[in-house]
Amino acid sequence: MQNQLAFPLFRELFDRQSFVTVIEIGTALGGTCLFLADEGQKRGFRCVSYEPLPLVESPELEATGAVRGRDCFAQESLTEVAALVKEGQTLILCDGGNKVGEFLTFAPLLKVGDVIMAHDYAPDSAFYDERVRGQYWEWLEITDADIESALTGLARYAEVPFWKAAWFCGVKTGTGAR
């Protein structure tokens, strides 16, 4: 459930960063989780994915051990994510059924150098209509206005043009930078 540019862009990000943990919110059909688990094996990071409802039976997906069959907002999940974020550089991917809520919940947990992303993103609807819709991606579920309160202390990750894959990508700076 990604466009053709997403995985090469993720590989470029992984080439530039040294993540210890990648947390995916929203496993869906599992394609991105399988990709992340494979990249994690190659690059040495742990992949954890939260999905409350299994959408597909997949021995390959089950074999990764990455999928937590629970809501990311459940207390057990929140406690686990908070503990995982403490262990080295973390990437959080907000791609579940409530991207705005996910972003607003998990961005405050980040440490300086951690990265957070949100899918089905464009800065605003005009940008989406002019530069994304019909060219790169057909869904818009999250904009800067939706996550305004969580953007303080995040700098847009400019090294990789994730907007072409409809992803927001920000790195925690610890300053007021946006």
C-alpha cells in the first residue's frame, strides 16, 4: 500500500541513518512490515508493527515476529513504544487508521535524532492537488495543520524527498525548528 518510490526512498533513509528500532503503526496487509523486517535483518534494526485487526493470514508476516496484534493506543502498546524509543535511534511510521492521533501521541516520545513519519501526507490540500494527486498518490489523510502542535522541535528531513511517496518525514531536533 505504497507507491513505487516508497521503498527506494526508505532504503536511502536507512543508508543515511542508524536506526536501532523501526516502529510501524498500521500493518494492514503486511507488505511494508515485510519490507521493514527484511531491511532490519540486513541492517541490524528491530522492526515492531502494531495492528489491532489482522487483515491477512501470512506465514511470512507471522515469521517476522514483528506484528503486535493490538491497538497502538492500548496502554500495553504505549508502554512498549515508550520503552523501545529509549533504546537508540528510533523511526516511527504513522500509517494506521488514525494518522493524526498516532502522530500527536508518538511525536512527544522522540529523542533528539529520532525520526517520525506519517503516510497519506501533504503539507496542505493545495500542495496535494498541485503536486501529488494523480502523479504520486491518491489519498490525503494528514496535513501540517492537523499536526501543528507536534511540529515544534521537528525539522523536515530534507535529504530524502519523501513527499513524492506521500510521507511526512521529520527529525527531532530538540529546538523550536520546523
